Amino acid sequence: MTDGGWLANGPLFDLPLADIWFGLVFFIFAMFLFLDGFDFGVGLLFATREDSHEREQLLAAIGPFWDGNEVWLVVFGGALFAAFPAVYGNLFSRHYLLMFAILGALIIRGLAPEMYEQRHDENWQRWWGRAFIVGSVTAPFFLGMFTANWLVGATTIITLPSLVVGLTVVALTVVDGVAFLRLKTRGELRADLRTDGYRALGAYLVLVVLTLAYIAVAVPDLRSALVSPLVVALIVLTLILAGVYAVATSRDRYYVAFVAAAGLVFSLVSIVAGLMYPAIDPAVGLTVDAAIVSTVPLNLMSIGAGLLLPLIFIYFGVLYSAFSGPIDVEESY
Amino acid sequence: MLEPVAASRLQFAVTTIVHIIFPVMSMGLAPFLIYFTWKDIRTGKPIYEQLRRFWTKIFAISFVVGTVTGIVLEFEFGTNFAVFSTAAGDLFGGPLALEGMMAFMLEATFLGIFVFGRQRVGNVLYMISAVAVGIGTWLSAVWILVANSWMQTPRGYELASENGQQVVTLVDPLAAYLNPRFIWMYVHMQNAAVESVALVLAGLGAYFVFRHHIWGYPIENVEFWETTLKFGLIALIITAPLQVLHGDLYARHVFETQPQKFAAMEAIWETESYVPEYIIAFPTSMQDLLDPRAKDIFGIGIPGGASWLASGGDPQATIRGLEEFEGPQPPVALVFWSFRAMVGLGFWFILLAVWGGYRWVRGQLLEDDLLHLALMASTPLGIFAVHLGWVVTEVGRQPWIIQDIMKTSAGVSSDLTGTEATVTLAGFTVVYLALLVLYLYVVARIVRSGPPAPADRTVTERPETPTDEVGADD
């Protein structure tokens, strides 16, 4: 296979691979935000529980899953690097301190539950419990800030949209976390979570409206994209899914509520992608077609992703079905 | 405030040096855990269940800390080395993406089952999970080392210039991914991981055996620790000689492909033939320590040894000295002494293997207190040798981030300020050291509490899961 061989003869099957990878990168991001999102949500809900047995239940619920969920972030980074190297370099170095804030928050969030379980004295668990809450709230908040700055092309970290979107993402992770926990817990805890779900959903809808209003008023570049059929449809879909979530939560249709939460996450990420396209790094006006990697690696990665992503869904299927239903505290090793 | 280049390099060094400990633990433990799980399922003997459960705990905490420290590394290419990432994305992004999709996903999902799922899944799926986790960790190293080895011996690319910026284009993926360095690196690294974990097993086992048999403290689970010592020793006997053997071939390969690095490893400044190999070198002054020169240093040299090693048998072979290469030079002292310390440790591990093997054959494995002390003291030294090896590899290739294509100083993000880089360097140094301390603390607690009591299998049957989860009204 010298000189790339057939891989160098233009895009595979003449597919619009640049656009496909744009979609794929956001799809992977949405998978991360949906899956690790409920872990973050569990972290915030952890703050609302005083009882140590209930707290243990929350940790047990995410125990087998969170590590796999977080790998979607690694894959997001890898996919962006592989498909749009210029974006990978520019975007992360431009938001240098914010990136390290996200990474720091993820370290605390990942470490805290492991540490919490190590010792059972009160002081130790109080501090690691706090660390878990702080990491779980700041990680999605910073991620939201990052996403907003990416979308509107901001070069400073703290901007009005970044703060609002940060809160929006935090609220969404709680919506997600409640839906997940109602699948994984029992009894009183499960019933109590219903109210948390309504509140988080309400907060989320208000914050989404604020974000969209801000874009309509203050970001002229995105105004026309905001009223494009796709984005309008996604906004309507968000409202419908919110209704489904609320009804399913009140009637204890746990799976339906969980699927609705997933839908809300995917809708939000799709709105971001829809607003951004055809740019992929609006701050420097870089478009998808200009940023795409050269033909040989593009074709190679497309084959790789095409073969591997279905396998990954099988792994997750095996994992989530092995742990279907409520999870008890003492399960391990 | 440091310059962005210095701060970025230091930050990458600190984060990688701490991070590498955890993948070494998980890659090295993987074959042991697969074996313990297999024997546990097949024989049902309590000792294998204990071994599996105990080392799974250590594996799990290593994996978690490895994940959180590793994610930072992936993003550091974008944050700190943006020019490199943009220019070499063709070659570098792919392996990282494949690592995530092919290896890390496999490992992380099946680890959930392996750690938490013993009571939920049957033997077959449990065994599959153990193997999948093991394959995941080893595949992960494949892609990381493909990326790294390409920077050392780049192949399969074309150079172009875009807007005055150098861009590397991938033209032949096979040549690039299977570049000449890859296989040496992979074999040397994976064997090192198993050897390091073998030393951890042998060292911890020796500690408890020593306390029990030499000092006479009553120790619970003596059999567990004796078995741990024996498994560590078996693995050490297999891996220690191999490590030195292919290490030698690897060094020869470096001589052929990265002569500047090789000259730094040997501190040879002038081009010469019939170069001696200083198997033992003593710094007799500060000057020797900070600026070693092979010709001046006090040591035991084998005449023509370095030439013989580098060329594979010709004591007259010429070695190009550092003076032949245009500056800047790699920090020679760090490379020279790290290389010597690593090789010294490699031989020390062989000695331990032979010594332990001899005592075992003679039936005196549990009685030789000096051997136990030596093994105890060597517990962390395998991992330390891995650090030294990576220092030789990464410091020794300076000033290049991609050998002969791009200098490290040219690869750093252009919009990064010294203040930003110094702030994160300081912050993440503190965070990573704290992570390391916490990791050691947790491992020490696990070790101190010893292996879990074997479960009475008739009692651990789970009660039927209540059928209240699907859409039923509470």
C-alpha cells in the first residue's frame, strides 16, 4: 500500500465525509453528555441527600458505568483530533484555562467516589462527598461554558452566554440524573426523586429560553440559523420531549423518562451543531470543509469508526444489561 | 513566570511521569488477573478467588486514577502543543482516536462487569470480561506507542507547507503506523509492565512472608502472601532476562535511527571508533554529574564495548559524537545517568530472579531473609526503571518533537502565554502529586487489610430481582 493506494483516491464512495464527521463529532459529544451527564446529575443530587445509606445507593448506581461513560469524552477528543486537527489545536489552546478547569473538575469527580468508599469515618466521607458534589457540578458547568464560547466564537472565558449555557447544562444533567436514578434505585428514594426531576426540568426550560433569546438579540451571526427549519424543529422537539419527560415521571414510566432525557440531551447538542454549521470554529471563521483532515487519514478513520462504533454499542449493551434494574449497595468484586 | 515552551514541556513531563505508573500497573496486572480468574472459575479454590478479588481492587483503583490522569494528557496536545497537533494531526490524531474507540472503550465497559458484576453475570461472561479488560489495556498501549514511535522514527508521510506552516501529510498509513521503532517500543514497554508488577507482587509477598517466617508475627492469610510471592517470582524469572535482551537490541536500533540520542545515552561528544562501554560509571565531581563526558569519566570500561553493542558485534565500529549534530543538544546528563540507572536496575532484577529461583529450587524460598529484604526494597523499582527508560526516550530525542522534522520549541501553542502555562503547571503539579499520594494511600490500605475472606458460594446467590423496574406503578 504505497502512497496510500486506494485510500488516496478521493473520499470513500464519494460520501460527504467532512459533513459526516462534523455530525459524528457532535454525536460523540452528545453521547458523552447524555451518559456522563447522568453521573454528573447524580453528583448534584448527592448534595440533596443526608442519609448515608441513600448516599451509598447513589454511588452504587453509577459505580459500574461512569468510567465507560467518560471514555466518550476521550473518543470525542480523539475524533476531533483525527478529523479536524486544526480545530483540535486552536480551540483547546484558545480556551486554555477553561480546558484545564474542565479536566481538573473531571479528576475530582472521578476520584471522589472511589475515595469516599475507602473509609467509613464521618469526616473523611463528608469531605470526599463535598469533593464529589463540587466536581460533578463544576464539570458540566465548565463544559457548558466551553460549548457556548465555541459556538459564539468568544475568546474570553467568562461571558454572559457562557454562564447561562453553563447553568443550562448543569440543569440538564440533573434532569438526566433523576431519570437514571429512578431506574437504579427503589422505594422512598425513587419516589422522592420525582420532585427533583420536575424542578430541574423547569429550570432547564427557562435557561434554554434565555440562551436562545440571548442568541437572537446579541449574536447577529447566528440569528438566521436560529430560525432555520432544522433548529426550529429541534426547539419544538425539546418542548415535546420535556412534556413526555414530565408525564412519564409522574406516571413512573422510568424507561420512557430516561429515553426522553436522552432525547433532550441530543436535541440540545443538535441545536448547537445546527447553529454552528457550516463553521466548526466560528471564532476564526474556519469551516468544516476547510478544517477536514487530508484524504488518506479521513478514509482510514471513516473505516475505523464505521467498524468500531457498532462494537462499542455492543459493549455498552452488554454492560447496561448486566446491570439492568436497581443496583444494591453491597455489589462488587 | 516560565516561558510557554519550558512550562509546557515540564507540565507534560510531570503529568506523564505520574500517569504512566497507573497504566503500568493495569497492563502488568492484566495477565495475572486473567489467570487468577480462569483458575478461580475452573478450580473453585479459595486461594484463586482471594488472588482475583484482592488484585482486582488494586487494578480498579489503578484504572480510575489512570483514567483521570490520562484524559488530561490527551487534551494537552491540543492545549499546549497546538502547532504540533495542527501540523501532525494527519498522523497523530488517528492513533489517539483509534485508542479511544478500539481499546479504551473495550476496557472501560468490561471493567464495570469485571469489578462490580461477579454476582450478576455467569462464569462465561465474567471470564470474557477479564480477557476483554486485558486486551483493552494492551491494545491501548499499541495505539499510544504507534503515535509516540512515529515521532521517533517518522515514516509514511509527505512534507508540505501551508501558509508558511509546515504540515505533515499521511500518505502510507501502514508504513507510518508500523514504523521501525514501534515494535521495539511495544515489546520493551509491555514486558516492562509485567516485570514491574512482578516486582510489586514479589515485594509485597516478601514483606508478609518476612514478617511471618523471620520475625514470627502471626499473619493471617500467610498462604495468600506466599502464593503472591511465588507468582511474582515466576513472572520475574520470565521477564527480567527478556527485558535486558531486547533492551540491548532496542539500543542498537536507536543507534541506527537516532544517532544523536544514542550519543547522548553514552555521553560521546567526539566521533570515534573502538569506543569503550562504561558499564559502571562513578561521578567523581559535580562536573561529571552535570556534564558527563565518556572520555573523562571514572568508570570501568570494556574496550570497544560501546562500538560492539551499537553495531552488533564490531568493536571497531564508529560512533558519531554529539559534536557532529547541529545544536541544541539534548540534556546529556539526564539521558546518560538515566540510561545507566535503568540498565543497572535491569541487571539487578535478573540477579533477584536468579537468586529467588535458586532459593525456591532448594526449598529455602521462605527462609532467606536477605532475599526478602532485597525484594521488598525492589517493590517500586520496576516502575522507577520504566520512568528512567521514558526519560531516556523523550529527553534523549530533544530538541525534536518529531525527529528531524519539527523542533519541540516550534510545536508549542502560539497563543499560549507564559502566565497561563505556569499557572496550570503549578496547579497540575500539585494535583498530580496529591493523586499519587492518595493512590499510594489507598493501595497501602488495601494491602494492610489483606485479601478478602473467600465467599461462601452457597450464600451469595442473589435474591430474585423484584420486577418493579419497568413502567410499573410504585
